[in-house]
Amino acid sequence: MDGIVVVNKPSGMTSHDVVSHARRRFKMRRIGHAGTLDPLATGVLILLVGRGTKLFNNFEPFDKAYKATLILGTRTTTADIEGKVIEQAPYAHISSQDVKETFKQFMGEIEQTPPMVSAVKVNGRRLYELARKGIEVERQARQVRIDILDLLEFEPPQVRFYLECSKGTYVRKLAEDVGERLGCGACIAQIERTKVGPFKIEEAVTLEELNERHVRDWKG
């Protein structure tokens, strides 16, 4: 059995947890994933099965799309609601127009510093492994591209938005930077990846639905 599977990852599981589930379901070891989603995030996760694992480099450059919700007025250690709150600030004065204008400032090519809870490696260690031990290290900023950043709903303190971006873009870092630009701080409450390249959430299967019929050939 060789090919790819488009999975709708549930919240609370790591990408590796999903791979482990698929290995048990298909009774085979040669399964990997393309494009990590952290435990908080849901949505499109590409599994590569059998000889499909050789296609990893085909998926690496794909752009991605997300729907996400940020919380105004709250900063945390992890830039999401699962982290320890380190600062809270008033946000009632912020309007939907303020958010839209701020979003415009992040369009195009921007620089992002990977968050400590990311899977980026520094000196051979994943940043999130260091973060779990309370260790913070210097990270190099990297250039990413924001193609679409639209406000979907504005119900303070919640701000729901849609994002289309290049590979390597960190949604939680974007939310944190938007909050900083607004002057009140912000953190992520929810992230759903809706698209990876040509693969959309509408065609993704749940872990309960996962079976051999959903493994398909793909040559890029």
C-alpha cells in the first residue's frame, strides 16, 4: 500500500500521534507526515504511506491556509491559551476597523521569529522540547509571505480570521505580533488548517474514517 492520505487532525493530538494511529490501522511502519500541526491545531495533515514517503520534498514548498481565532488583551508564554498568562491589557477600545488596518500591515513578505513552542531545531534540539524545560534560546528571524489575511468575525475579545500564507508561517506568532501592534497583546485560541497546496479540508478524513480506501496515488 503506497500513496497519501489527507487526514483531518483532531485537537489534542500531535502529528506523530496521528502517524502512530495510522500505523496501527494499516499494520505497517512506513508512514510519515508532511507539515507538522501542534496539538492545539486541527485540520489538514498529509500522511505519506509506504513508497509515498519518498514524496516528502514535493510537499515541503506548498502554501497553506488557516482559519483561526485570537484573543485580544492576553499574552501567554506559548502565544496560545494553553500557556501561562504573563500579561493582560484592556482591549475594549479596539474596533474591527483597527484590526483590519493592522492586518494590512502584515501583508506580503514579512519577518517572523519562530516561537519557542515550534518544531524548529536549534543545535539539534526541537524548540518545543527546550520550551517544556523552561529554556529559551535565541532564534533567527525568517522571511515568510502573507497572501491573504481577512477578518471573519469580530466579537471582542475573540477575533476570527482567515489566512493564506507561505510555508514556515507561524499562526500563533502572527497573532501575537498583531496583538503587539494593536497595543493590547493577543494569543491564539484555535487554529484549523484548511488547505495544504491543492489538498483541502473538505476531502480530509477523520481518524475514525481512516482506511485503505482513502490511500491514493499521487506523483506531484
